[in-house]
Amino acid sequence: MTGDTEIREDLQSQPPTANTSDLELRIREPEPTELVARESKRRTLVLTQEGLQQFLVLGAVLLISAVYVGLHIGSGWVPADEGTLAQSALRVLEGQLPHRDFAEIYTGGLSLIHALAFQIFGVNLMTLRVCVFLFFLVWVPVVYYIALRFTSPLAAGLITLLAVSWSFPNYPAAMPSWYNLFFATFGAAALLRYLEVRRTRYLFAAGACGSISLLIKVIGAYYIAGVLLFLVFLEQGEHEPRESRDRDLAYRLFSAGALLLFLGTVVYFFHAQLGAAELYHFVLPPAALVGLILLSQGKVSTSAASDRFHALLRLLIPFAVGVLVPISLFLIPYARSGGLRGFFSGVTASAAARAVGLGIIRPLGVSKALYALALLGIIAAAIYLRSFQGKIVGAGLGLGLAILLWQSTQAIVSGVWCSVATLTPLVVLSGVAILFLTGKSNDLAKLQQQRIMLLICLAALCSFVQHPFAAPIYLSYSLPLTLLAAVAIVASVKKQPGTYVLASVLGFYLLFGVVRLVPDYIYELTHKVGTMQELRLERAGGLHIEFAPAVEQIVHVIQQHSPNGLLYAGNDCPEFYFLAGLRNVTSNDSGASPDEALRALQSTDVKVVVINEAPFFPSGQMDPAVRDEVARRFPESQSFGIFRVYWRQ
């Protein structure tokens, strides 16, 4: 061996010549340029392999999501929801403007999107679902993109499937809150990209996402508020902390005042039903975020106040422009026709009426958070405890969870649901605690801190969608943002592998969503789901619903008794306008005022009326004077379950 070494060193000391043997060329060390080329080639190969892996995982996730949701997209409905959405879109397709020409239940942007879908795919209820399904197919890769910022492609794929299983397929109707979730996720992706490349166009894109979300439903403002809170934090992190407190005092006073005003607004927003549950779910998370930003001002920068104001404006202006541009374009037809006042008053009135009309379902109480604490305890053990590692522990936990899933008693289902429904505040508090502690010790990279703050801000504020009607499905409208925030936190603070334990937990909740949530139709609030049958009406588009034969019979009866194509449908049943192809004699498809309804009924044009005798929501209750007028002017009637059809010759 020593002789070989001497020969090698001797050969390496001599430059290669024309007479150098092949053996000598193989032994000679490569030149530095060759090393650089080899390393570059190796890195290119690694990047290519990583990119291919990411692409393959995304393709598989997208295919699974598309097929799975596609199998459920035509099942189940809440009649009043789909009837109102379809009627609004049809009115826009006919040339009417929301809030100017008819009473729109939401902001109006969704009706424009759905009207375009009607024009492309045809006028039927399935078209609305195809439309939202296409947005869903765009949303899936964006969730995957965000998850990839924190974990491997395979883990990101499983996390994306988990987000899917607990969200859209549970109620695949074209509800505006799904679009709010989609655009909040798009905005989060744009802001994450901004943190990486610092290009203002991504701030503009994030603002545009908020604007479109707001134009679809006013709760898009929750996303905008979350981003503004994050931008204040982001500006603060752009300056190195120093002990001097004089130069930026004016900015710090302004920032503190704005944050406290924001928190006061949140408290006022919930003050009508401000119990312990609301404090836990809706006040505690934003309060923790505000507290984090205020505490982080303990050490301030040596930058002047004017510089900090300029830095904040450099973040706010592109975002604000992104918010204003789509809104301005949307309002042009109203401005040209003198309908701006009607639009703003209509949006305000519809938001207030919907908040009252839905009624109140309060979120789960604080005691139920014990289930979420147990879940976080398992995850924390997987992160920090060396003894909680390995295949044996992971397999044992997975087996135990599989048994729970197999048993699926009501108590088990309730406990699993509670562990998720009370999770958002704990995720936000965990993120705040980690940011505060790592901010003091500099243990976490600034980029990771900013990513965590962005996602917990959006998780906290977008969860407001559950107020004041915290029905189970409303959790699904924001839960994926909480999941992404949790992933960011776990990936940033993970000290031990914990792969098998985390995989067992992730797999359990994924299967729970597939096996229990979707088949149980968690959006159903009134009764146990019965047999689904195809609704054989032209405008149903093949939708499968309960009591399809009864709905078909009602549609045929009201069509038969309405020779002039007019109808009044009262007590929360606007679906009959659309399914029967008849025109509403009022301007409000979701429930006209008593005065407008009486004027319409007293007209000689109306020949047929259908009434829902058992509306679920308080807004569906018919005024006694209107009911008496129906009974007086329409002597013929026939009952069909909870519906009664009145007509006259």
C-alpha cells in the first residue's frame, strides 16, 4: 500500500504528456474547473430528480383529488343555497346587476362568475358545481406548493390530501365560502413567494386575491385583515433591533395604536355573543398575534420614524392597489348607471340580513379543547421526545388509531371532531409562543419566522367564517389554513425525526375524513340523510338529491298552473324558480319583504304560489299577513311533504 501511495504522488506531481498511460490519467486528480463542472452537473441532476419527484407526487395527488371529488360532486344539496345561487346567476345572464336590479344575497361577484359558467356549460345546477370544481382543481396544487415550503414532496402530498378530505368534498356545492378559502390560499402562496424573492407584483397578486374574495362574499375582509396584520409584523422584522428608543417613537406609537384599534374592532364585532367559546375561538388568537407584535417592539431599530413609515407603505401600497383594482373594475357598470349607492346599501343590507337570518350556532366550548390538546401532545412528543421515535411506537400508535377508526362509535367520532374543531386557537398560540421564544434567541431563521406568522395570521382571521353560525361545515371553510399553519410550525421546530408517529396521525385523520365525514354529509343540519336519487329535471343537470320524486312532482304542478311563467315561492324555497324555469314576481329570490310580497300577490298576474311549511332558518318564516293573503286569493292547493302549492284559475 505504501508503494502504491508513492507511485500515485509521483504521478500526480507530473503533468500529463502524450506518453502518459491510461492508468496515469485515471489516477491524476481532476483540475478545479473539472470539479466545479462535476459538482454543477451533480446538483443539476439532484434538482432534476427533485423536480421530477415533486411533479409525480403532485400529479398523483391531483388525480386522486379529482377522481374522489368527482365521484361526490353531484350528490346532496341544500335547496335554498343552490336555488338562490342559480337564480342570481340567471338574472346576471339576462343582463341584470346584483343589488341594482335585484336583491343579491352576497356581494355580487360570484353571480358574475356563475353567469359566465352558465354561458359556457349550460343553464343547470350541475354547471355551478363544475365551476367551483375547476377552482378546486387549481387550489389543490397551490396547497401542495405551500406545503412543499416546509416538508418533502411525499409528505406535502399527504398533507394536501388531508386538506382535501376535510374540506370541499364534504359539501361540493358552489358556495361562496369555498371561493373565499381558495382565494385566501392563493393569496398565501403569493405572499410566501414574495418573502422568497421580494418582488412587489406578488404583494399586488395577494391584494387582488383579497379583492376577488371580497367581491364574492364580504367575509373576504377577514383574509385582508389577516394580511394587514402580517405586513405590520413583516415591516418590524426588516429592522435590526437596537436599544435606542427615540428615533422611531412616533412610528411605534402609531403601530401600537393601530393594533389596539384592530383588537378593539374584533371585540366589538363579537360583543353581541361574547361568551367563553367566542373568546377562545375568535378573540384569543388575534389578541395573541397583536401581543406578539407589541412585545417585539421592546427592542427597536435605530431607523427614523419616517423610514419605518416608508418601509410599511412599500408593503401596503402594492397590496392595497391589488385590492382596489378588481373592485374598481367591478363597480364601473354601477357608476355608469348611477347604481353605486344601491350597490353599497344592498351589500350592507344583505350582509346584515344574512347574519340575522341564519340564526346562531355557537362554537364548541373551551372544555372540548382537551381533545385538541391531546392531539398536540402526541405531535409534541413526536417532535421532542427521543423515546417516542421509531417504527415500533409509530406502528403501535397507528394500530390503536386504526382500531378507533374501525369502531367509530358516536363518542369516538365526537372526540375526533372536537380535536379538530378546537384546534385553530391552539395552533395560533403555539405559533406565537415559538415566534416569541425563537425571536429572542435567534434560533429560527427570519424567513421561517415570517412564513409561520403569515399562516397563523390567516388561520386566525379566516376562522371568523364560523361566526355567528358555527355549523360543522363552516369549520371546513377555513380548516386547511390551520393545517398549513400547523405544518409550518412542526417543520420549523422539529428536533427529532418522529416520522412514523406523525405519519400515523396524519393517516388517521385523512382516513377519518374519507370514511366518516364525507359519507355522513356534515352539511346536513335538519335530518338524517336518506336515499339519494337523480333529480330528473332539465335544469338539475343530473344532481342526486333526497326526495327527488317529490321535487319533480312539485315542479310539474307549478309549471302546469303558471301559463304566464310567473311564480311566488315563499318560506325559503327559491329553488323552484330555477328548476321550473319560472320568473319570480319579486326582486328578492331569497325572501321578499312583506310589503313587496303582498303587492305581488295582489296582482292579477300571479297564478301559482309554493310555500315551504317547515323552513329551517328563521329568515324563512312567512309573515302572517302574507300567508293570509295567499290563502284568500288562491283557493286551490295541494300538499307535497313539507311544501304546499296554491293556485287559481
